[in-house]
Amino acid sequence: MKEELEKQDRYTIYSIEKALELIELLSERESASLIELVDLLKQPKSSLYRIILTLEKRGYVERSDSDGKYCLGYKNLIITRNLLEKNNLRVSAIPEMNRLMERYGDTVNLGVLSNGEVLYLEIIEGTFALRMTDRVGSKAPLHATAMGKAITAFMEEPERNRLVSELPLQKITDYTIVDKGKLLEQLKTIRQAGYAVDDQEVVEGARCIAVPIFDMFGKAVGAISLSGALHRFPVERLQEIAEEMKRSAGLISLKLGHVQA
């Protein structure tokens, strides 16, 4: 691992790395001035300005005529659209996500793990006035979300233990698990049951059920979840709902080449 990191550092192109840091920074805020970007990225003004001009020319960064601040450009939207359209997991999941939403009326989510967090790839909003909704592209803590726990539970044990050991277990509600030993025990239970539950761990008064999706190698590459108000997911119905979701996840996994033994 150390040798691989040293190799990556040795062959990294510095200017490209800084350009990507700039794009990532602008993705997290509405806009920023050149002075703000210089301060945040710790770069000389002249070299950063050249990077910005290059990105602006290519459509990755735009400058506002009103205040002169910079924001992400249209090219990022094109890349995001193409990525979503070509994502096999997303394309394979959408029909079953729609079916689950129509059956239960609650929001259905599709997510993957990204740097220790859950990244939302697709969201089919529910029909109830009170519903749980995130945004495509947003992230959520792994340890508090049903999807995060569903994917992590099906990792190989060494990988699972390493990931949990590195997680900052932030307390979001009074129900969030912040003890790593308890989280690991819950993950073992989830693996046996085949589904995970977020029981008011992100939003009080809300419950979420998630099941993993597997690829042709048997790896859990994502998860789908059903989320909504607590009263629509009573404890006595969780098993029933989870079994229906497992059927959907199984069909999605089949499209990805997974054959259950």
C-alpha cells in the first residue's frame, strides 16, 4: 500500500491535481472570489488564476458578471448527466425502485459507498406529503444510514473492521450508534438478516430499511432503501417489507450478473 501511494505521488501532475481540488471546492459552495480561492487552496494567486482561466475556457468554471465570483460551469452538468446515464447500477435499479415506490408510496433511494460515506445515485420521491428526501449526489454518514450499514455488513470481515475503525462516529440524533464495538455487532446481525434499518438515527421520527445489491463477483456494490415516517414502518412490518425489498434487490443484482448460490 505504501509503495502504491509513493508511486501515485511520483507520477501525479501537480497542476491537474490543483485544478481538480478547485472543482471539488466549488462543488461544495455556491461561488467564491479569486481571493477566497487563493486562501482556501493555499496557492499563489498567479498560478491559480491560470488554472481558473483554463477551466473557464473549457466550461468547467464560470465567472459571474455581477460580482466577479467563480462557480462551477455547464460542462460539469454534462459529465454528471453522462455518468448517470451510463451507470449500470442506476439503470438496472430504476424499474424496481419505481415498483417499490408505487407499492409503498414512500421514497426509494439508491446509494453506494464513497470514502466512508453513502453517496446517493438515484432518488424516487414518495407520494406522501411528509416524506424523507435527499438529493442525488449528496452524501450521508455510513454508520447512521440503512444503506451504509447494508453495504458494509456484506464486506469481508477484515475490510469491514478496517473501515469501521477509521470512521468518525458522529452523533446525529439520540439514536445514532457512536460506539464502534456496537456498530460491528449490529453489522453482523444485519449480515444474518439480509437487511439494515436506520431507526431514527439520522432524522428523529423517521425510519429507513435497506438491502444490498451484489455484482457478478458477489460484492455488495450498492443498496436500495425505503424511507419515511416512523408510523408507516412499524417494527412488526419490517421483516415483511424487507423481504419484498430483497426480491427487488435480487432482480437488480441479476442484471449486474450476480447469480445467487
